[in-house]
Amino acid sequence: MVDTGENGHGDGTRASRAARQRPFAGHRIPGRATHHDVISQLTSAIQLGELRLGDRLPSERTLAEEFGVSRATVRKASQVLANAAVLEVRSGRGPNSGTYVRSDVAPANLASTADELPLEEIAGVLEARRVLEPRVAQLAGFLATPDDLAELERIIEAQREVADDTTSVRGLDASFHLAIARATHNATLVALMQTLQQRLRLARHPLPLADEAQLTIEVHERTAHAIATRDPDLIEVTMLEHLSFLEEAWRQQTGREVIRRAPAFLTATGL
């Protein structure tokens, strides 16, 4: 049974987690949506950090209204995600009842099949990453708390546990980058990173990487270490290496460079 209340609360840990973020709001799904479309919306929200581990979902009625589907459709999607251990459904009418995010790893067979970006738009996404992400990571290096650093390590450990599933590792990549943005404690940067990660998720499909899962885990380990050192030079060098993987996949796929005429402020490795 999916939560039917509007304002219930989970236990103290879950409530405190939810209180640190904006309430989740679903987006109306165009056309004749099915439970698969709802699953895609919810798994995307989890990967992009709009729903986080331990968060309580809005009520079945609220989600149905926001997605523009029936309550039965929401209920079926929630049950599929519960069976996949992505959600946890707590029955009853008490304050702890409802549907909670149990895992930020969605099995590969539940991964979104969202439309891909046109190939010519992918370079713009990669260029935007180079403008934004190294500076966000440097700011995180100055402002991250021990809890923020522990969250980065938790995500890396989750990736190690699913290292044989590239799709799951890729989903957690978005979580990792959003965790860096949250470590700045700047809501505007978090919102910008969510938008960027949404675009990046669509851009990834035509850009396959050899040994992607292992490469991702290794560069995340180096990135988390660099942020923990709080050394802005090391953070920048590590982040540029991090971003170079997809940029190299773009070059191999298209024969073109990502950065147009490589302005110095985008390519300089020193501060």
C-alpha cells in the first residue's frame, strides 16, 4: 500500500534527511502514460538527487496528480520499484507509514529509456561541465563538512558493490556529482548541477566508454581524495581528468573537439 496521507513523517533520521532538501514535485507525463513512465520519472529523480536515500515520497494521490496518471498506475510503479528494492513501502496509518527511497541504485532493467540528445548538442553539455564542475568541486573543497565527505565515500562504496553493472554505476555517477554540489551548501549550484546532470544523462547514450564502470570508480576515488585535501590545484587537475573521459569518447565518436577554440580560462590547469 502506497502512502495515502499528505503530511506524515518517517523516523527521525529520514525526517532530518528530507528536511534538508526541497520537496519533490513530479512533472506531468505527456500522452497516455503507463507505470513504466512513472518508474522512469522516479528512478531519474533518485539518480539526480531530487529524491535521496531515506526520503519519503509524496502520497499516491499527490504523485498521480503531478504525473497526470491514475492512482493505480502510481501504485503499480511503486510496487515494481519496491520489488526491485529501490523503494520501501510501509503499510499502515501511523506516522512512519508511507513509501521511502531504500536505494539510490536502480537495476539496469529499470533504467530510463529517455530520448537521447541530438549529437550536435552533446558538445554543449560537455563544455558546460568544464565551465561549472571544476569550480563547484573547488568550492566544495573549502566548505565540505565531514558528513559531506562521508557521503562521497558512501556513493563510491555503492558503486564498488555494483561494479559489474555499468548502468547502475552510471546512475550513481550523477549522485556523486550532485553530492559534490551539495557539499558547497549553495542551493543555486545544486539546482544548476541537477539541470546539468539531467542533460548529461541524455548525452551519455551515444558515447560508450570502454571499461566505463571501473574508470568511473577509480576517478571518483581520486576526486573524493582531492576534495578531502582541500587543495584547489589538485581538485582542478583531478576534475579536468574526470571530465576528460566523456570528452575523449566524443572525440572518438565524432572526430571533433569539445571546446571551441579552447579559451585559456577553460583549459588552464593552474589558478
